[in-house]
Amino acid sequence: MARGRWIPLLMLLLCARSARAGVDPDEMFFEAKIRPVLAGTCFACHGDTQTSGELRVDSRAALLQGGASGPAIVPGNAEQSLLIHAIQRRDDVSVMPPDAEKALRADQIADFVSWINSGAVWPESSARFETGRHWAYLPLRDEPPPQVRDVDWLQTSVDAFVRSRLESANVAPARPADKLALIRRATFDLTGLPPTPAEIDAFLQDDRPEAFATVIDRLLASPAYGEHWGRHWLDIVRYADTAGETADYPVPLAWRYRNYVIDAFNSDKPYDAFLCEQIAGDILAADEPRERYAELATATGFLAISRRFGFDSENYHHLTIQDTIDTLGQSVLGLTLGCARCHDHKFDAVSMTDYYGLYGIFDSSRYAFPGSEQKQKTRAMLPLIPPEESQASWHAFNVQVAALTAQLEQQQQPAPNAVLRSLHDMDGDFELQAPAAGGSNGVLVPPWLYEGRIAVTTEAQSPFKHLYAKGRVGASVPAGDSPYRIEQSLHRHRLPPSASTVYVHLDFRTAAAAEGTTGAHRFWLGDTPDMPAVEVLIASNSVVLRTGETVEQIATLPPQTWINLQLAIDVSNRTVAGTIGAPGQHSEFAARPLSASWSGGLEELVLDSGGDASGLRPAIEFDNLGVQFTPLLPVTDVAPAPLTDGSKTADELGQMLQSLLADGPCAMTYGIAEGTPHNVRMQLRGEPDQLGIEVPRGFVRVLGGGPLPPETQGSGRLELARWLTGPDNPLAARVIVNRIWQHHFGQGLVRTPNDFGVRGLPPTHPELLDHLARRFIKGGWSIKSLQRQILLSATYQQSSDIGDLPRPAATDLYASFPRRRLSAEQIRDAVLAVSGELDPTPGLGHPFPTPVNWGYTQHGPYSAVYDHNHRSVYLMTQRLKRHPFLALFDGADPNASTADRLETTVPTQALYFLNDPFIHTSVERWATRLQALWPDEAQQVSLAWRTAMGRAPTGIEANEAAEFLEDYRRELAALQVDNIEVRSLAAYLRTLIGSNEFLYVD
């Protein structure tokens, strides 16, 4: 748990990184020394839900009021403060905390003494922390364009806001950009590629007033548009093709989400729908037309690509959820929500309650499992077809895998232990909970919820093969009278509306009857424990079926024998029938009515200690729990028949098995599915083994959020998606509008695009920001429409000449267009484009090694570079070891949301254009093409300039090119190398693509 111990400190440092100078030292002392102790130690018993001794300690006013013994603090006098007496554990008061092992350290007590003697400053009482009135949380204002003197300058409503500020500062805007600069700027801005000579010529020759609008429409319709603007979104959501834990396991299916994002931008998917699909696409898919199922399921990759942590990422799942919440907050809301994990946000009006309200939503969801060092191989993925179509395929797949494994073992050959499951699966074979390292018992993880002493062991594996033909572990509960509960939820998307009968399967084995073991275990389905449809009570020697008031024994159990139970629940007729026993010894029981009090819903499936029988319960083992809408196969302990006639070699069998485990039974994606809905308890100091009060699932309160309605079904992700894009939440529109502006002007109206909170910078043009946000919403959340409005403005079409203005003034007032360097992807794509090497077809997956062979560790993590000539957005992106080109030219960090890329200038960048094989190969092929097209050297140089720079070389530049080529040929001849003409021209071309004119946009 060492890694988990330092994460809270890391998060504190990250949250404080943006702090500006001038912070009140008393406020900082409280946030660093006092609030974390109160939140981590005291709030559980003296917070808003519990007030032991009538005392609350979650505000200064509450401490001043005190409890049954009087005021808890006396500001300025620690010695007279009962709170100090309590934490010093004096005899005259009730000590705090009661548990001596959790007593405060001497330095912590000294901090509280100092705090009270200094006046007990509590920052929420100061104006700085009254963040409910912070500009970003207020509703969008309806700001009409202001009046300006120079109305002739205005082209869109954007210009009135900008020109008004310019006139107030007595600053004139820059002259309009020339047409060459304008088309190069717009083409790079919208597609990430340079304009071709033909496109430039067409625009230069078009004298119509609407010529530039025509260019914009053409660029917005280009497939290259989505590839470029999709990359911006992938920066923000820290997209990667690897998991990011200690061994950085590959995620072969992540590319589907990447391409979903690209397609969404190309189709101009409304931004509110874009967000909803990424958060709850799997839920929306149940009610959308069948042809949209794959798209909506794929969209949840937004959540699935959350980082994994540690040696065993399931044991660090709380950090994955933290990464989800932090990324959601920054990307959609512009808030650092993750800073509220260990204590209330130091600066913004985001509490631990808000954080764990969101945490419960994501903890109620199932994340795809990419593999980890401890539990290798991809395990659970999301099918791209509905469960009613995929379930039979998954069963056939399981049979095939088991049969091939058996054949390999018969030939005394090793078989991979990989198990691939569907996220729609009940996870009834417990395979995701393999025994932990060192031979210790495994633990249950989502979608399971559990309480009590439960272990996942190989000894609890059922011998029956008809449901999960290949399995290794099961769940074990020891004998005794301690309460326990193992629970999963059923979801409507697992059971199609047409399914009138639900088939249920369970294998179990009880220990031999011992003295006093007369108690019973319970297995039930229904809505709640008060309204089960049917209950099965399992004692040491009998099985009883209970439906409401009707109780009937259906079997006598032999000791220490695996038993199979199958139920057929007729939902329409409200009856249950089934079979129980072992192969050749099972008996049937006819249909009988379900409980009369049952509401008709099947929401929960539970194994627990509620058998209502006296005495100790016998030890029991459970395995192969299943719920499906097709009839179950008869119970059998016979392994599946071989798939081949025995003529296949071990290598051939191994290849067949590898292909099965790599491909699965149907197309899949790296996505999210519904888990078991539940609230969570606060994790004190961010540690999952130090739990505080339970927090209802819900949304950020300062933005109008609150607990989920009691009738909410499922995790709450769908409700979260709708709240984020609802009319009462002003941030989703403000944040994305600011990002669009940022990527056209190099900076946002809010300079801190991921932080709209108190510690972020306020907007330079707040009225313009709200004006654009309201227009954006009224325009159907269309990003392309917003871009047309921006690019057609006089503000955007200014030149980059700032004249006598200081650069900061020109930048802040938008008195000119800011010159900027191309991004890493733009540089690489431009090199490929001008050299004729760019493959414009969309990229798909990557040539990862087969998952069967994965065995990566923190000492030997996954690492690879898969280069190609597609757009750079399609390059394989690793988290621990970045692509060398993207790392060199300041590409996005795939470990954190990248709102604004840094721009460095280092010598190795220039050396790259001189020495890298990618550059040499590209320009040599470019040189070959130029020489094939034009035998004349001057024509070759001219075409190279027009392709790379969009213009012909000047006379001086043409002469310099001729001198360079002559000198270079002479040197190559002296070295007696071959292919001198191509090599010399290629050398000159390298100087072009390494020049500022090629690498920068005016």
C-alpha cells in the first residue's frame, strides 16, 4: 500500500501548484494543518449526519456553539478550549478520538493549539472562500454585443466585444491578414494539414466576398477536420493505448474510442450528446436503434481509458476512480474535483461529500480490465452487440476455449490461463478475482459487493462444466454465525424486454454437518430483501424454497458434495420451477407461485446469511452463478468434446487458442457497463481502508447538484450525463467554448482552460465568453457553427503584426493574430503531406503481441513504437514511454489532462530534421517525385517551396537554393557516394521543413 500512501500528498501538491502569491498564511495554515485532521478524524462522529454529544466540528460556527458540554473553542485561548482538552485526552472531558490508537500526534495537537491561539481562522468565513458567488458558477448571462465606434470593422458578433475593449484601451486592431496567410492559418487550424498549391491558387483567384467562407465550409467538411479536432479532445481526456499501471499493459481496443471521437467531430455531433454518450452510452444504447449500439458502447471509452495503478490494479481501483473524477472535472467542468478526495477542496466550493457522491456513481459501474502485472491478460471487455445477441456466442466461446485447453493438456503442452469475459456477464465464475500473489485468498471486486469473511480460492471451483467450462476459482464462506452478504445487480440491458422467462444457475457445496450447524444460508432474487421473488435456503443437509409465506424443502443434501441449482422464473405468470442435484442425480420441482408481495422487478441477486434458521451455518462454497434469458444446459461434469479430430499439432492447437483469446466471440470495445448500484463511505485521508460516513450518490452542490433521486435505477451515470449538460449547469458550455477559442487563438478567453475555479484566471472578455456559450447552446451545441462564427470574424482575420504594441497587450486584447508553432502532430503530418507520403485513410488498431503471451512487469514493462504513414492521431500512444517524436515536440502527456501544451525550443529538435530516419526517408521520396515531375532544378525548387510554404521562392531564395545544391553535389561527389542528385535535393528539402516558415503559422 506504499503507493497509495503517497498519492494524497501528490494530489495536494498538484492542487496547490496553481496557487498564486498573496495567500493569507492563517488560511493556508488551516488548510494544510487543521482541516485534513478534522475531516479525516472528527467528521465521521461530529459531521453533518452524526453529532455525538450534540457537537459538530465541521464549521467555525459549530465549534463556537459547541455541544452538550459548552463551546468547543475559545478563539485566542487554547487553554480554555474544550476541543484542546479532548484531543490532549485530559480526564475532565470525553477524549477525542475515543480510540487510543487514533489519538492525535503531539505535533498535530500543537497545530490546533497554535490555530486557536491565532484566532481559529476558518477560511470559509472569508470573502475569498464564498465561492458560491464565483463568476464561473453563476448562470450564463445574455450579453448583447456592445456598441462600438468603428462599426465597419465588425463581421460577426465576436468583433463587437473585442473592438469595444480595443477602443476602451485606445488601441487599433492589426491590419487584415493577406490571403496566403489566411488560408494557411485556417487550413492548419481546422485540419492540422497545410493547404495544397491548388487550394491556395483557387482561393487567391476567388475575388468573391464569400471566398473565405467557402474555404471554411470546405475545410469543415474534410475528414481531416475530425482527425485534427479529435486530437484536441484526446489531449484533454489523456487518451492512451496502454493502461498506465506498473507494467503499462497494452489496451488493444482503445483505438475504437479514439475513432469514435474523430467521427463525432466530423459529423458535428452536438456537444451535449457527445458528453452524454461518453458517460452513459452503454445505458443509452438499450433504448436507441440497434444500428447505434456499437457507437454508443464505444463512447464509454472516455471512462474506460482511466489510468490503472499499481502491481494489482484492482486493489488500487480507488485511484482509477479518482483519475476518472479528476479528468471529468477538468475536461467538462473546468474544476479540479480530484482535490476533494482527501478533504474539502482547499479553494473551491467542492466538498468531500461532492467527491464521494460522484465516486459512488463510478464505483457502481464496471470498468473493462486491461490486464496488470499480478493478473495478466485482458479479462473483461464490452461487446459491441446487445446481450441478447452476444450471450450465446460467449457460451460457445467458453466451450471452445475449454476444449482446446483440454486438448493441449492431453498432449502435455502448456495452455494459457487467460480467461476473457464480457462486461455484460454476471461474473459468476469469479475469474476476475483470482487468488492474490503469494498464495493468499483473493477478494471480491466490482461488480460484486460484499460484507463479511469471504475468500476467492481455487479450492472452491465447481466441477460442473455446462455453464463455465473453464474456470479455476470460486467463493468460500467459513462456518459460523457472522453476517455476510455477496451481491450483484441485474440490469434491464442484460435481459431483453421480450424475455418472459429468466433462467438462474448456481453451484454450491456445504461442509459436512457438525454439531450446532443448523443455520442456513440464503440465495435470493428480487427488488429488495423485503420483496424477494424467490428465496433458496441452504442448510448443511437440506435445501428449502421459500416464496412469500410458502416454505418447501426441495432437496436433501449429501455432505461435501457439489450441487447444481437451476431456476426458471416465469416473470409473466409469476411462477418458478427448476432442478437441483448432481449429474444423474438431479430432481425437478414443478412451477409454483412466486411471492405475492414481489413487485415484479428483478434488480438484485444476493447470497447472504439471512436464512432465518437458528444455530451456526455450515461452511459453504459458491461458484458458477448465472442469469440468462435462454434455457440452461443440463448439469454435467464432463469436459467439452474436442474441437478437432486429434490430428492437430500442439502448435496448431495453440494458435487456434491464441486467436480465440485475442479476438473473442464477437467485436468488443474498451468500455464501461453498469455494475451494482450503491453509495460509498468517505475514504478518510483518501485511504480506502479508513472509512468515514456514507455519502449518497449525487452531483456537485455549488452547481445546483444534489443527491440522486431515490427512484434512480442503475449507477447514476445517465443522470450525471444529463445534469452536466442540463440548463442549470453553466460550466459545460463555458468550458468547451473557451477550448474552441483557445485552439484558434492559441489561448483561451480563460487562460486556465482546465481550472475555472477560484485559483484559475478570470476571463479576459467575460461578456464574450457568455455570449458565445449562449449562442452555442441555442445553435444546438454545434462546434462547427461556433467555429464558423469565430473564423469569419475580423478578429480572427487580423495579421500577426503587432506593430508598436507590447506582446502581452496585443495578446490580451486580441489586437492581432498570435503567431505560433505547429503542434507535434501537425509537424509530422505536414512533413508527410508535403513529401507525398501521407496515407489519408483512417488508422485502426495496432499490431500488439497476442495477449496470450503477455507477461509484462514493472521491471520489464510493455514498450513499442508502431510507425506508419497515417495521420499522427493514429499513432500508438503509451503512458510510461511516450512516442519519441511526440515527446520531442511537446506532445500531450497521456497521464494527465493536457489543456494547453507547453512549447519548448531545444537543440535536439533542429537535429531531428537533420538526422532522423523518418525525415530522411520522407524527403528522399519527395525529392524523387520532384525530379520525376520536373527535370529542371529551378522548377523542382519552386514546386518544393509552393508545396511547403504555399508560395514561390524569392529571387534571393532561388539563388541560395542553387548555390546550396551545387555545393552539396560537389561534396557528395568528393565522398564518392551514389544517387547524388536525389541526395542533394533531399538535403535542401530538409532545410525547408526545418525552417521557421514551415514550422510556424502566422
